[in-house]
Amino acid sequence: MRLRSLEVRLAVLLAVAALTGALLYIGVTHWPLPQILAWLHEGLKRSMRAPDRTDAVIICAIILLPLSWWFAHIVMQPVKRLLRALEGAVASYRDGDFSISIAVHRSDELGDLIRVHNELGQTLREQRQNLAQRELLLDTVVQNTPVALVLTDANGRVAYANIAARHLFNEGRSLSGLHFATLIADAPEALRKATEGSEDALFSVEMDGSEETFHLSQRAFRLQGRPHRLQLFRRMTRELSRQEVAAWKRVIRVVSHELNNSLAPISSLAHSGAELARRGTIERLPGVFATIGERAKHLHGFIDGYARFAKLPTPRVAAVEWKPFLDGLALHCSFQLHGHAPTQPGWFDPVQIEQVLINLVKNAHESGSAPEGVTLALTQVGHELRIEVADRGPGMSEAVLAQALLPFYSTKRSGTGLGLALAREISEAHGGRIALANREDGGLRVTLVLPQSAS
């Protein structure tokens, strides 16, 4: 126990008060007040009675009440000062001012409270300073990013906009407080339609005599309890051009590689055939011509595959009965139907979806899976049809999964890299999507999701 704690001080004051009361009671009832009254009686020759116990209690109360108030004042005065200081500090914290410190030095419990309060204030000041620095850094980054950023409130008025947004929408002038819909009222229709929706969009507009492509990202959230909308306008023309050039380079490399693989043996065989004909050894010519025809056929199939990918027609969506569709699919590839087909007809282009499923089932067999491990599952979920082709092969690595749907990407030596890309193109043309994932118990699952008619 500390010798200067509030508890010790209060105990000492109470002991002093008790001792004072006892001494006062003795002074009134025994000495010296009775002796003083006797002396006055003899000196003044007046009749004065000695105080009895009741009088003693009254006299003690009259003296002890002010003394008790003085003791209470001594005990509570530092507590009251501290409470007033804490009240002012809390009011400053509420107003966002964390610079208040209490300059009182005590070694008791109140001193501990003051020290903890000052440490709290120092921590809050440091956090406020760090937060201000991070906000400054974030604002600097946001203001100087080439992506145009516009934050609007529930009324559609601009609450925040960076430099790119000011140059894009208001010739470099501030956008704060302006109604964003009014601001873009004279903008190209493609931009206005994109901002009217709630989904991300890709649109092109005429700017400075050329076409500029933008990607719009939109998010709704609550800021300080109020709804806000964040819109990001990113110029994509340069990026799309770069991706287009990269795609063409990849096409050229793949086509060049395949052409060389076919034309080099054809040229060699043609030279060998000519030499055999010159020598009169004609019995080997049919084999030479057959090999040339085989390589030419392979080259024709390769070119035809690219042509079909580039000229994919618009899907002719129609109601498809499952039994004849699955029977026809079974003629081209073997699979195990997992579960039952939906009772309702499917809604898609049967020719294109059949081609997708043939490619997927073929890939499943080529993965090394056992034939009985290649399964096809059909599930109707709301207004979506889920088609899953699964196998029991080794699956794919994370790197391959990330690129498997890209055109011209293939892990096979003789692959064109168009099978999964064509499946993706067809699914997206139907308004659907395709996804690849490794199965937990081994193998790969390819999921094709197609929207269905609401009727």
C-alpha cells in the first residue's frame, strides 16, 4: 500500500476527526470547560450550572460540523479539480482536439489516472497524425492517378473528384457540389447510358477526333452512414491496343510454328518424291504422296479451326429436348450421365453447345482419366442451367488454370489452344460463363452456366 494513496489520506483524516471529536467531548464534559464555568461562577457571583451530557453533545456538534465540512473539502478538492479537467479534456476529444494534457503531478490514484489520461491523449495525437499523413498520401495518389474518380452522394452531387475527373468532365475546373447527371447531360450517349446503369461497363466515345475506349467501374457503399456511389473511368484504348498487338503476335507465332511443322516435311517429301521419280523408283511415290496429303489435311484442319473461331456465328437459341440432345451427343463421345436431366427443356443453340461439350469430354478423356470417371451433370438452378463435365485426371496447376481459357494457350504439343477458348466464346455469346476448378478428390471440373428462358 502506498503511504500517499487516497485511502491512506482518508484514513488519516478520519482518525484526526475522531480524535478531535473525542478531545472536544472530554474538554466539554471534564476539562477544561467545567473548570472555566466554575471559575466564572466564583468570580462573577452568578449562578451557572455545569453542562450535562446533552449540552455537551450539542456543543460538540456545533464545533464538529464546520470541522467536518473543512475535512471533506480537503479530501474532495483534488477530486473535483481532476473531474473538471477530465470534463474539459473529453469535450476537446469530442471536438477532435487531442492536444489537451492535464498538468497535475500526484503520487496517488488520481496521479495514476492523470498519467493514463495523458498517455491516451499522446496515443490519440500520434494516431491522428499518422492518419492525417496516410490521408495526405492517399489523396496525393488518388489525385494524380490517370483513372478519373467521381464520388457522388445520395442526391447525385459530386462529393469528391480527382484531377483526371476534373479534366475529363469539366475542363479542369472543380466538380464539388455539382450534379453529376447535369454535368454529363451533353456527353456522348454511350457514356450517359453506362453511368445510368449499376454494373461495370466498357464503352467508346469520340474524343479529340479519335475514338477513346473507357472501362467504367461502379460501386455503391455507405460513407458516414449515408449512401454514396463511386465511379472509376479508366482509359483503355492504349491497353486494348497493346493487348491486341500481343494477341496478334501470339497468333503469328502459333500459326508460323504450325505452318513450319507442316510445310517443312511437305517440302522435304516433295523433294524426295521428285528425286524418286527422276530415278524411276515409282513404287515409293504413293507413300510419299499419302504423307503429303496427310500433312496438308492436318494443315487444312488447323486453318479451319482458326477460321471457325474467328467467324463464330450468333447463337440461334431455341428450346432443346434433353433426350434427343444427349443421344446425339453420345454418338460423338462417351460419358457417364451423373444424376438426371432436368424436366424442363434447355434454352440454347444446340449445335454450338454440342460442339462445346464434345471438346470438353474429349479433353476429359485425354487427361488420362479412366473412361468411367468422365461424367456429365445437368442442373437447373433458378433461371440458370449448370452443365458440368468432370474427370478423374491429374487436374491443372494454378498457373495453367489462370491461362487455360486464353486463346492459343495449350499444354499439348499438337494443341491449337482453341478448344477451351471456343467454349468460353460460345458460353459468353449465350450470356453465360465458364469456369474451371480442380476437384477436391482428384480431377478437373469444367462448369458451363447458361441463362434460361424465364417462360
